[in-house]
Amino acid sequence: MPVLPSSLFLSLPLLSLFFCACIKSVYGSALTTPIAANERLCFYADVDKAGEKIGFYFAVQSGGSFDISYTVTSPPPASKEILSGTSERQGDYVLTANTPGEYAFCFENDMSTLTEKLIDFDIMVESEPRREAPAKPGQISDQTSALEESIFRLNGMLMNIKRTQKHFHTKERRGFSVVQSTQNRLFWYAIFESCGVIAMAAFQVYVLQTFFTKTGRRYKV
């Protein structure tokens, strides 16, 4: 029976530990919500400590001109506006939380008086813990550096794939919304056109019947 080298048993736990240490702890929520006309809707994310990264993404999927107003506010009591925009179709931002607490992400459909908007958004709070130095850095420094490089490369590739998927998803939803709106307009145009043709035909029949059945006046001499 072959015996595995002891260096393999030593390297596997070390690689596992450094892999877990290098992975970012991410918690967030991807939501899709409708916002009525003249409605203001806010969502909140908790930040445990200063220096954490906040990822904020949104895209208007349907409704009107696909635009929305938004604001990002720091925790109370300061409640300072750190990011805002008006009539934006989509956005992808990464913020640094300088103050721990509850951050507010608000959307306002103030540009429409009748149209409801459908918003797809994602709020992620990331923390990157510091990796402790190994007991014997001379033995595993090469392995850890290669492992870290691979992990960060994979993380970047996954984030690029995620952004690309969101971009195509937004384009698909907007295209579907435009097609659906065009279908509704064509449907109601056909209904009104049919009603107009029927009304015009009825009016012409009435005029012809009145013209041929109307009796003239008789005068006596």
C-alpha cells in the first residue's frame, strides 16, 4: 500500500486555513421591488465596523423612461447624504463605510405621476479580515502567495461574470418591457380604430335612411 508523503498532510490543512482566511465574508440581499408613482422606498444595511466595503447596484427594469432617483445616507445621528442621483437608469458603486451603523438606501419615483417602476437592486456589505502571519513563513510563503493570487483572480473573474449577467438581464427586461408596451398600444389602437369604423358605418347608414325616407312638405293652393 503506498504511503503518502508527510509534506502533503502538512500542506493541505495550511492551504485550507489560508483559503478560509482569504475569502471575503459577504452578506447582502438581491431584491426586485415595484415603486409606485411619487413613492419613496428605503432599505437599510448594517455595518459592524468602520472600513468595511459596501457594494450598491441597481437597475430600472421597467416603467416610464427607466429612470429613478436615489440617495445613500450615513447612520444617525449624522445622517449625511454620501451618494445621490436623479433620473438614473442604473448604477454600480462601491463605498467605504467610515462609520459603523445602519446605512439607508432610498429610491424615489418622483419623475412619474402615473407610471410604476420595477427596480432590481443589490446591497452587499463586505469585510476583509486581516490574515495572521504564519508561524514559519519561510516554508509556506510561496504556497500562500500563489494561493492568494489564484483566489483573488477567481474572485475578480466571478465578479465580472456577475456584472455581465446583471447587464444582460437588465437589457432583456427592458426590451421585454418595451415590446409589452408596444403590444398594448397596438391593441388599444386597433380597438379604437374598429370602434371608429363601426361608428362611421352606423352614421352613414343613418344618414342614407334619413335621406330616402324623409317626406317633403305639401302646400294647398
